[in-house]
Amino acid sequence: MNKESAISASPQRSVIVHGFTNSVLDPNAPMLGPVENGGTIIANTAPGCWGPMITPRLRGGHEVTQPVCVDGAEPGDGIAMRIRDITVTAIATASGHDSSPEGFCLGDPYVAARCPTCDEVWPETHVEGIGQDAVRCDKCGNAVKPFEIVHGYTVVFDETRRVGVTVPKEAAEKIARNAHHYAALPDESVQHPILTYAPSDMPGVMVRMRPFLGQLGTTPSHPMPDSHNAGDFGAFLVGAPHSYAITAEQLAEHKTDGHMDIDAVRPGAILIAPVKVKGAGVYMGDMHAAQGDGEIAGHTMDVAGSVTLQVEVVKNYPIDGPVLFPLPEDLPPLARPFSTDERARAERLARTWGMNSLEELAPISVIGTAANMNAAIDNGLERAAKLLGMTVPEVRNRATVNGAIEIGRAPGVIQVTFLAPMERLDAVGLGGYAREQYNL
């Protein structure tokens, strides 16, 4: 269904998503739906990062779901997404720290992979055998590898999807020979599974599973490779030599920061995303089995899985980036709601100093993105100040005494997480989400 047809069709209570983009988020491309305001989106997601990164026909480094139109969503609104469920379906995956061999891209290996023999950008490829030379150009037969794994691992998961272990070379190669099965790739996925590479540099490591979505958001208002829909990766598009090049001003205007890699975007959390195109175009992908803050290896355990979201429109959303209401246990200690005992002690103390009331406070996490960490912090502080009608110095103080700056992804995705005045949250239509999430 084209975009205009989706917008004008009768809303559905639920929309099931099977298909994927070609890794480019295009505001003019077809959308599914519309899903009704308050309705449900159910999606089968493909692994992000490594599989698409070694599949040259994909143009964004990830493979995200086809966007869904939300009835009534207009530019300037927000979309609240309650994450009801994230279930890992993959049996195994592989990952590791990367390098980009010279000659295999036009400026950006995520966006414009090329065959150095044919000099063709986005060549069609196939898999022959296993290992890091297994992806071959359909035209000339030579290996095409925009990325290599410098140090990596293959990990298998238990039946409950609670723990995993990394495996030795023999097991990794056995898995690689049946990579599509162990990756549990959705039927419409076109990526080459990264299990084909069979990395095995650190066998015998136990891992906990704590799945979340690295990509969850709304469609940008200009065509943009999916992994670059954020201020840090998006900076690589500025002045790039390929056809997705944009200016810094265009990046700031059009991106929606859907690629966050924030590990708190998991079941039970509520994410508010900005709307920059009619219908919003909700999409998701890049599910991770687990990740430490910062994703400092550059990549983590990308997996296939299923996701259930409940979505609703937030009218007149005042900022251009996401806001997160994490689970209570995901909040930094100083940003957690005060207990009844703490509140009573504070009120007694206040009365001794002549104060009759204290602020009603609730946690909020405002996302900032930019080309580097310092600039991302500035972006997050400025967004929080605009959202809540404060000065940046006041946000700095509140985030220091009642919160923290948290790292989503290096080089430039952060969270400004702190206790905010409830009256300010109510004024911008977000107070109800805070009360719901934290039982206030």
C-alpha cells in the first residue's frame, strides 16, 4: 500500500509486519496500516548490524521493518510506544569488533558497499562456503567484504533465552554451515547471516540475555540510511561521496533519532518519538540479546525476534527527539522515585526550614545525539530544557543531584535522566506516562 493509501484507509486495531525496507527510511515509500490511535503493532524483526553490514545490496547497515502509519499522527506530534513484548527467536548469533578493508566502499561501508573488481556500488552477492571471504559478487565471483571481524565470537542461547555461551571454532563452523536456521532469519529478510563468518576468538564465555531494540522510532522527513538516523552515525552522511549525502542542517532537520542502541528500550519501557511525517511511520529492528552501556565494541549480539508495541499519538510534542520512561530498575539510583519514608523525612526537614510543600517529581530520560559525546550531552540538555521550560543550567543541576548522564552508544548517544517536576510533565502531556510507569 502506498503512503497516501495507508493514511486514508480505515484504521486497524492491530497491524502485523513481516516486511523490511532496503535499509533506507524514505518518507515517500509505502507504509502499512494505518493502525488506530491506541492500537497494536506486531512485528518479526531481523538482526541489525552485522548481517546487513556484510550484505552489499542493503544500503543502511541494518534491516528494519516496513514503517506503519498511525492514524491521526501529524508532524509536530509525538508517538508514545509502550513496549509490551520482545522475544528472541534466534538460536545463535555472531558478532565482534570490526574493521573496514580498503576499497570495499564508496566513502561509507554501512551505506555504499562496492565490489572493488567490478567497481559496482551495492552489488548483488551470494554466499560460498564459510568464513570472512564467503560473500561473493554475483557478477565477478570475487569476495566483497565491506567489513571484517577483527576479534569476534559465536554465541548460542538456551531454550529459555535467559543465558548464552560462546563456542569454539569447530562448533562455530558447524553453525555457519546452517547459518539461516540458527539465525532464525524472517522469511522476507535478504541479509547474509553473520554466522557465516564463524568467528570464535573467545570461547567458553557465559552471557546473560536482556533483549532490547537498538532501533525504534519514526520515519525521518528525508530519505536516510536506517543506521544513520541519529546524530552520531548521521554525521557520516554530511558531505559524503554517495547519493545519500546531506548537509548538517538537513540532518538536524530531518532525523528522528530512531537508532539509539539504548539498553533500557526493552519490555515495559515507554518511548515517545517525534513525528516528522504524516502518519509517523513507526519502524523497528536491530534487536540485541544484551549490551553494556556504550556498545563499546561497536556491535553486540544482534538477533532475530518478535516485538509487540501499543502506540498512541501525543499531540503537540515540543521537541525533535525521543523521551524514554525506563523501567524503575533501569533508572540510575539518584533518579528513582522517592519512597514514602524518604518523602516523609524530606517533608519534616522542609517544615523545620519554613517550607510548606515540596515538588512532586517523576523520572524522565531525554535522549541526545550528536557526532561526539560532549555534543550529544549538549543536545540532550537543550532538549530537556526546551521540553520542560527550564534553562540548561537548571537541567544540569537537576541531572547532577537527581539523576545522571548515561551513555547509550559511543560515539554520540546519551540519556539525560533525572527527576523532573510533575507539573512540567503535565504541561507537555507526558505526566500520565510517568504516573503509569512509576505508580505515582
